Amino acid sequence: MADLETVATTVQTKDGTCFSAAHGQTQITTINDAIAKLNLAIARANLAIKVDGNGEVVAVYTGHVPTAVLALTQNASAADEVVIGADTYVADTDFSVGADADESLTNLAAAINGNSTGEVVFATNNGDDSMKIEFAAAAGGTPVRGASTSMALTTDITGATWSHGNLNATGRAQQILVEEGSVEIDAVNAAAAFDIELPFTPDRFTHCAYAESGGTYTPKYTTATFVIGSDKVTVTPTAGATALADGDRYIWRAWKTITS
């Protein structure tokens, strides 16, 4: 995933107040043009953002855990093997064959989770003659979103199958949360600070201003400032020498990195 500082540099001009995707234009026909160009710039920066045909963000991938399922059609027999990467679990040696497939899978999952030097997976008996393994923070530890290391999955239990031949066939790292929007500046909000309420506390925020004239918008340098708060950003439009004015359009985007 691209670093968010890099992305912020990519989509802002040197003064930090306008997106470079729209920089250099003398005018745009709609504010959506600028937002679409910003969305495209971020998508090109290889963030996991899905963009529709109009350039609008429609989804941000939050990741999922690499997972594979071992399904049994009958019970294991002594000496049968289940292989997970570098680890081989032998029936009646590393785990006990139970009275039925469900019990055997319970015993197998316990053996996998109890192998502190084994592959970094967590195993769960699904209760339907199948067992799930998930990529984890440590052997037998908490499942985590992301890309698994290569772990080939095989077994010689009669009739048993793995859903995938390698645990790395699934999974995606968590990425970012994104919110965007625009504010039409009028006489009231041009005169005092206003809040942009968000569903999360961002760790990155960027903005852009456009002046409206005759139905078109021209990029505008602004010295308006912002402060990131708890689930909000407070914008002070009157800060500095070039304040936001009645009729301007203020466009913003907020990011939050997901790290757990």
C-alpha cells in the first residue's frame, strides 16, 4: 500500500491547499470534476479504493483474513496425514483419532493451536465435519488480516479436501478508511469556524478551495486552516490573508489508516 504521506504529496500542490489533479486548470465546470480527479489520483497511487465510471469512490477495502477449510467425508485413520506448510500432523501420533470425524477435527485443531513452533495459523472445528485454519499473528494466535506466507495444504485422509491448495490464495491487508465531501461557503460559515463531522478520527486531512463565477469554478489559493479533532475536523475559513469567501466551494478528504 502506498504511504499516506506520499499520497498527500501526490494529491496536493506545494501550498497544501489544492489537489494537484486539478492544479494548473483555469476553471472546471463542476466541483465533481475535481473530486473525480482526486479519486483517480489516489486510485493510481495503488490504494485499495474502488472507483466507479464517474470517478466516485464506492468502496474501500478493509481487508480479510487468509482462510482455508479442510472438509472430511469420513473419519481419519491411524497414520493419515494433514500437512500445513512445513508442519505435518499424523493421526494417532500428533492428534488422536476420535470416535467420529468431528471429534478427530477437534483434536487436530487443538494440536495445531498447541504447536508453539508451528506455522502461524489458528484452527477451529466448524462442527460440520470441517475445520478452518486462519493466518494468525503467531502459532495458535489471533487471526489477522493480510497476505499469508506460502503454506501448501495437503492431506491423505480418504475423501478429505482442502478448499485451497495454499493458504496464500486468500487474504488482503487492511487499508484505509476514506471520507470526502464539499462545503458551499456562505456569509455565515465564511465568518466563523465550522466543524466537519466524521465517523472516525482521521490521521490525514487535505483540502481545496474553488471560487465560483458565472457557474464555473476556478482553483483558489486559501490560507484557511484546519485542526483534526475527535471524529471531526474544525475548519477556520478566516485564517491568514486569503480567507474563504461567500460563494466559494471548499472540498475536503479525510483518511484513517487501519493498523490492527
